Amino acid sequence: MIKVLLSSILFMFTSVVYGQSKDSLQVVSNDINDSEEVFEIGMDEEIDNFDFLYTNNGEIFNYDEVLVDNLMQEAYKHIGARYRYGSKGPNAFDCSGFTSFVYKKSNMNIGASSREQYARNIPIKREDLQPGDLVFFTSPGSRRGVGHVGIVVDYDPISNVFTFIHASTSSGVKLSKSSESNYARRYVGARRVQN
């Protein structure tokens, strides 16, 4: 049974990749004595160009690992800082004050308010999220328009859940997950900041 399965897999692989017919496959299949060889066929080249992971409608986004590391280090320094409406740091923040403060430390101006940050930066799909992207939510009471912003720390494409750091009205700067009911129902969209 395993030999039949391996032969079928080999046929599909060579037919698709090399355009060979079933007859020419028979010759190849007869030469294979060890099942390990089946798995080695076509595996000598590894894909090393991951640019396709950082595109949006054909536009390439350069993922700057150093910048993201700097953003995350700065953001994490402020966990526990209190929330105060209109504050831009460093001891207290509102949500957009926090995100603009963190980006400003890397010499990037992303806009002052959450609405400006949403309007000014590049729209991306949720499944394209990367650490450092901005995520937006409606205000807790209104559920209309952008009223809250955070910075993506991590994204799990399997569960479609992201972790973000933000200045929460109730707890100050903290980490939250998009799956938390308070944020799941209020999610508006995401933006990427380009230097």
C-alpha cells in the first residue's frame, strides 16, 4: 500500500513539475529502491525569498527587523504607565499619545490622533499583520468610527488573533489580544507605517 501511495505521489509531483506522462513515470518509479529517495526528489532547492509575505496589492513593504525591535523595546518600557486623556508621555498616555510617542522615538511621525493615524498610514489586511503595525478600534461607547489604536506585537495566522500593546483607559499601557470580546467586536482595521 505504501509503495502504491508513494508511486501516486511521485506521479502527481513529476506530472505537475516536469510535465511527464504516466508512461515516463513508470521508468522513474522502477529505478527507485528506497522510499527516502522519493522525498528527496525536488527537495534540493529551498525557497529563500519571502518578499511575497510583505506585499499588499503588489506593493512591497520592507520589513525592518531593527526598527520593529526598537519599537517593541520602547513600547514595553511603558507597560504599566497610567492612562490620561490627551497625554503624550512619557509618564502617562492616551492611546494615540502612546503610539505616536513610541514611533517618535524612532524618528517617525505617524500623526497625533487615532483618526489621523488611521487616515495617514497604509491600509493592510488583517491576515497581513506584522509586529509594529497599527490596529484600530471604535470607541468603547460609540462603536462608530475610529476611537482607539494599538501596536501589533504578534499575529497568529492560524487563529487570526493578534496581540497588541496599547494605552487602555482602565489599565494604562498593557498587552491585549484581539480575541478579547471588548476588542473583537470593535476592530476597525489596520495600517502599516512606512519610513
